[in-house]
Amino acid sequence: LCPLIFHANSIYKISVFNLADTFYKTNLMKFSNETFNGLKTGIRSLYLWNCENIDLDASLLNRWVFRNLEHIHLECFLRTISIDLFVPFKRLYQINF
């Protein structure tokens, strides 16, 4: 996905359902890895529901799209979480599993 689709919008919460990376199904959401310093987004909450075998990394949690992120709710099976993934998110105060 191109991060520009979230520029200058009033989206407060994003819920993503049914991401999977298994031998029988691959359904992933990944952002392009370009720098968008001027990107203005209001996304404060991210909910990942019923996801299976996904990698929580910068391609999913793009630092420019989710720069104002305060809350992450994960109800899924994670394969990995990248080291230092949460460092760019200065407003993030709550992660629920």
C-alpha cells in the first residue's frame, strides 16, 4: 500500500481482519518503505483481529502512517516482532495482546 492514501484524513482507528501467511493462504498488508516526512495522519488506534502467523515489522507498522499511534490491540498469532519496532512511535502507551 502507498502511505499517501492516509494523508490528510480523519481516520482515528483502523481495524484489520484475517491477515495470514500460511501454506494454504497468504493475505498480508504491507506498506511501501519510502519516507513521507510531511504525511499527516490522525490514526491513534490499530486493531489486528484473527491474524495468523504474521510478522509485526516496519512493513506493517509504517512509521509515517502510524506516527501518532497511541494504542495497539492484537488478537492474533504473531510469528515475529521486529527489534526496535516501537521506537519511532513516541505517543504509543498501550499494547494489548
